[in-house]
Amino acid sequence: MTAGELAIVLAAVLLTIGFAALVVVLLRVLDTLRILRAELTDLRHETRPLLAELRASTDEARGAVEEARHDLDRFDRVLGSAEAISDAVASTGRVTRLALSAPVIKATALVTGTGRAARRLRRGDSREIERRTGNGQHLVIVDDTRRARRRRG
């Protein structure tokens, strides 16, 4: 055997060893891929119900959000109506107060004055009641004597 033949045999042996190592590595990769494929199948079987449940929960949440949005719109309309009613009541109260304050004050004054006059007349009070007449004179009435006297004012 010559050196060239020895080199060819040595190369063939090394290539056979390398090829055998490559086959072993590829078999290990193939086993790993089978295991990975089995795990992926198991994962799919486990996650399908979870994904379906997640979709259902998402649909329920979407429905709840739409219902809440609808209720919020309705509440907004009710609140707007309540504000309009409140403003109307406030303005009505203001107008009523302005319209009735002067007549109520006058009626109260008339009742109070009439009551005082009636009490004085019943008691026979000798106080003088003074009233200004239209021509600039004061008319003084004395209750107990029922006399009237005029004085210039």
C-alpha cells in the first residue's frame, strides 16, 4: 500500500466516521422534533378550550361595555333633563319671588296695621294717630275723645 492509497483509506474511514456522527446527530434532531411535535399537539388540545373561553369572555365583556355605554347615554339624557328642570324651577322661583314679594309685604303690613288698630280701639288707647292728607296738612286723631285737630306741616 502506497502513501496515496493509505491517504484514500484514511480519508474514507474519516468520512465514514463523520457520516456516522452526522447520522447520529440527525437522528437526535429527529427525535427532538417528534417530541416537540407531540408537545405542540398537547398544547393545542389544552389551549383550544382556553381560547374558546377567552373569546366567550371577550364577547361578554364587549356586551357589558355596550350596555354600560347605553346606560351612560341614558343617564346623560336624564341628567340633562334634571338640569333643565332645575333651571326652570330656579327661574320660576325667582320670578314668583319677584312677582309676589311686594303684594305679600303689603298684605302683611295691612294685616299687622289692622290688628294694631283693632287692639287700640278695643283698649281705648289714647295714642294719637297721625296721617298726612293730600293738601300737605297732617290730620291728628286722638282715639279717646274722637276729636280731630289740624296742624300745618
